[in-house]
Amino acid sequence: MDSDESVDMIIGKCQSEPSKIRVAANGRIVIPAMVREELGIKDGDELLLTREGCTIRICTFAQAVRRAQERVAKYVRPGAVVDEFIKEREDEAKEEQRELDEWYGSRRSGR
């Protein structure tokens, strides 16, 4: 990276005033305590890091899942997948019951 290029650090959807941080041995960085507190990041939490051009984005798994759900939500009818699944299972259960009734009926009549 050229020295005149900047790296913006954006965590989740929150943006704050830039904090000057230093990259330590093995590429380690320290997220400022205030930012960790505001976002509920605790010691040992695993975060997702993505590079977007010359920007680094760090977010929690929960934030990434929430963002993905928001993106998908506009393409899915609320409850559509669940409703379809329930309907399929109900139809299968009815068919299984019909087959079972038919089998018992044939056993009773001696067929």
C-alpha cells in the first residue's frame, strides 16, 4: 500500500472519528476500548474482516448475519419458506395417513 493511501476502519454500521492505531508484530491491531464497549465486543470474540478496495471492514458474526438477513429480506415474502415447508409436511402426513388407512382396511377385509 502506498504511504499516501489511507485505510479506513469501519466496524459494523457505526462510524466514529478516526483513531490512529499501529500494526504490531504478526499484523496485530488493537481496537480502541471505547469502540469495543460501544459494539459489545468482548475478549475472545471472533470477528469477520473484509477488504473493500483500500478499506478494511470488521464486524461481529451477529452483525454480518443481521446484514445478510436485511439484504435477503427484500426478496423473500415474510414466512413464505416456513409456510411452504409446513404445507408440504401436512400434505405428506395426509398421504401417509391415507396409505396407512388403506393398508389397515385391506387387512381387515382379508384382501
